[in-house]
Amino acid sequence: MKINMDDDDLNKYKLDKTKIEESSQSKLFFTIVMGIIVGSLAVFILYTTFKNWEAEQFEKEMRKIVKQSQIQQELLIKKLEAQKVLQEERRKVADEQNRLNREALEKKKAAIKQASETCNYWYKETVKERTPTNLMHREQSCALYTKLAH
């Protein structure tokens, strides 16, 4: 069986074949473009998701760092307050010790003055009347004065 085709039929067949090829090429081009668009969109979504996750991780780490620095700051403040209290207590102890030392010094000066006056009194009494009692009181009072003064 032989098909007779005249030139019109042959041209028509060639046009149909060209249209089919053009249609196939258009579909292929459309498919490639859509693939590129979908791929680009997928990459964009993945990139954005990763960046958001990365930003969240960074934010979490920064919050941890801020919290740690706040804790360290609070500890430092407490330490400084404790040092201040300790310094104040030491100052009070030193002030009390200084007061006690002044009182002791004043008492010693008063005792030396009294011993000096007593020694002088018995010296004068011994010059007036040289009795064994006056000599004994003079020796004792002057020995006490010497002991306290040196």
C-alpha cells in the first residue's frame, strides 16, 4: 500500500511536524524555566530558613552571655559590698583600739604625774624631817616614778 501525497499534503505534513517540534521545544523551555524558578525558590527558602535558625542561635548565645555578665556583675557588687562592710568593721575595731590606747596612755601619764608628785612630796618631807618612815615613803614613791617613767 502506497500513500500518494501531493506537494500540498507534504507541505502541510511538514508544517504540522514543525508545529509539533515548536510545541515540544516550548514545553521543554517552559519546563526548564519552571525548574530553575522552583530550584531558585527552594534555595531561597533553605537559605532564609538557615539564616533565621542561625540568627536564633546567635540570639540565644547572646542572651546567655548577657545573663552570665549580669550574674557576674551582681556577684561583684555583693563582693564589693561585703568588702565595704569588712572595711567598716576594721575601721571600727581600729578606732576602738586607738581609743583604748589613748585611754591607757592618759592613765599612764596620770600615774606618772601622780608618782612624780608623790616622789617630790616625800622628797620635800624627807628634807624637812629625815625619819625612817619618810625615807621609806620617798624610796618607794621615787622607785615607782622611775619604773613608770622609763
